[in-house]
Amino acid sequence: MTAVAIYTLTSASIAVLYRRLGLVSLAQVSLMGCGGWVALRFGHGFKLPFELNLLAGGLFAGLIGMILAYPALRMRGLYLALITLMAAGGFGILINVIQFPNGGGGFAGFEVKAIGYLPRPAIAQSDAAFFSYCLIVVAVGFLLIDIHERSRAGRGWALIRKSEAAAMAAGVNVTLYKVWGFALSGFLAGIAGALLAGNLQLLDARSFPPAESVMIFALTVVGGAWHWYGAVIAALLYRLLPAFLNNLGVDGNAAYIIFGFALIHALSTAPRGLAGQLSDGLKRLRKTEPSA
């Protein structure tokens, strides 16, 4: 469930780009890896409190997100998705070379025989306490998204999604707001990566393949990018369903078959995802309730 909370924030970082700007990023899991790498390096190298490691990981991933925003100034749709997927592939190659810090010396902080664990927050040493800690951080992340969507940035994003030409005619700085959106998305993904580093207390390069970015994006669409609880549904499908199948004695990889059918269902009959269907169903129930 801690992993579900962490990947809820990752899904929310994807949804804010897709929902507000109509842009597709297939590099969010790699941005998580960036945030986790910096959190581990700061934790081992500078012995900083976990909260500062968390913030450093988020800011670094936000900076990488801003760099990824520049292709979005010229392209969108399939081409932008391919560019971000290539960036994720590049991260996978790079991280396999330098590895995640484990308490070793040098810039990378990695040594083959060293095993260093990232200390958790002082107030969240146990698994249960760290789960609560993650819930609070995720709630703050959703609040940050909501503040942006209600601000001038949110209004600018809405105009850009509708029509970039109309946005420019209205005086909206399209470049600024696209970069802003990618920075916010990267920051949230980096925070999620730092939380993952705190949960596991070490990270492995094999945990961030490009295919996982594609999967979490697809599940964000299935869950519903237009509702905040769509990110929760996506994370439940991504982390909880395979574990549940394993507990039943079924290979957890069978979940990918379910994900495929769910994606086809979402694209053909539920463009707003399962969260949208749930919301519509609740509205119909309220309308059919007898009046007092």
C-alpha cells in the first residue's frame, strides 16, 4: 500500500500534463529514478534530513522535466511521446552504468561491496509510520496541483489545450506555461522517486525500465486523468493487483492481460476512464433517489 501511495503521485504527475495541456510524457518513471538518485546521493553524501533529500530529488527531476519541455514547444502527440520515451531509454542506459548511490565514494556514490541504506524520516521509522508519511506527502502533492489549476497557470494551460493560437492571441506565454507544466510534473515524479528510495532505502537500476513509464501512462488513462481519484485507481491497478494475483497463486504478470483489456475498454467506451464512469454512475444514482 505504501507503493500504491507513491505511484499515485506518479500517476497524478502524468495526469496534470495530459489533462491540462493534452501532452503525453512517457518518461515519468525515469523522472522518479532521477529524484530517487538525488535523494540517495544527498542522504549518503551530506547526511541531510530526509525532508531536504526529498525536496532536492523533486527539484532535480523538475529541472529535467523543464528540459523535456523543449521538444513539446515544437511537437505533441505521438512525436512528443516518442521523444520522452527515448529520454527514458537514455536514462535506463545511463543509470545502468553509474548505478544508484549505495554509500560508496566519488560522484556516483556507488561501490560494488558497499551496502548503505537511506535513513527514513525521524518521525516515520516504521513501515506503518512511513505509509502515513507518504499519504501526507501525496495529499500535499494533490493540493499543489489544485492550487496551480485554480491559478493563472491553470487558466493558461486550459487555453493552450484548447488552441495554442487562441492562447497566444489572448496574450498567454505558451512557452512559459508548457515549461511550467513539465516542471510541476517532473517535480511530483521526483518526489515520488525520493519516497520510493525512502521506502526501500536503496534502489536498483533495473527498477526503472522505459516500459514501466508506458505502463503507468496507460493505467493513468484507464484510471481516469480527469479526476483526482483516477490516479488512485491507476496506482491500485499497477501495484496492488499483481500482488493480489500472486497471493492467489496466479502469476502477477497476468495483470498485464487485464491492463490491456482495460485500456481497450477505456479508449473505446470510457474516454474519462474508470473514475469518469464511477462519477457518472454516482450522478445517475443521485438523480434516481426518491425525494423526501
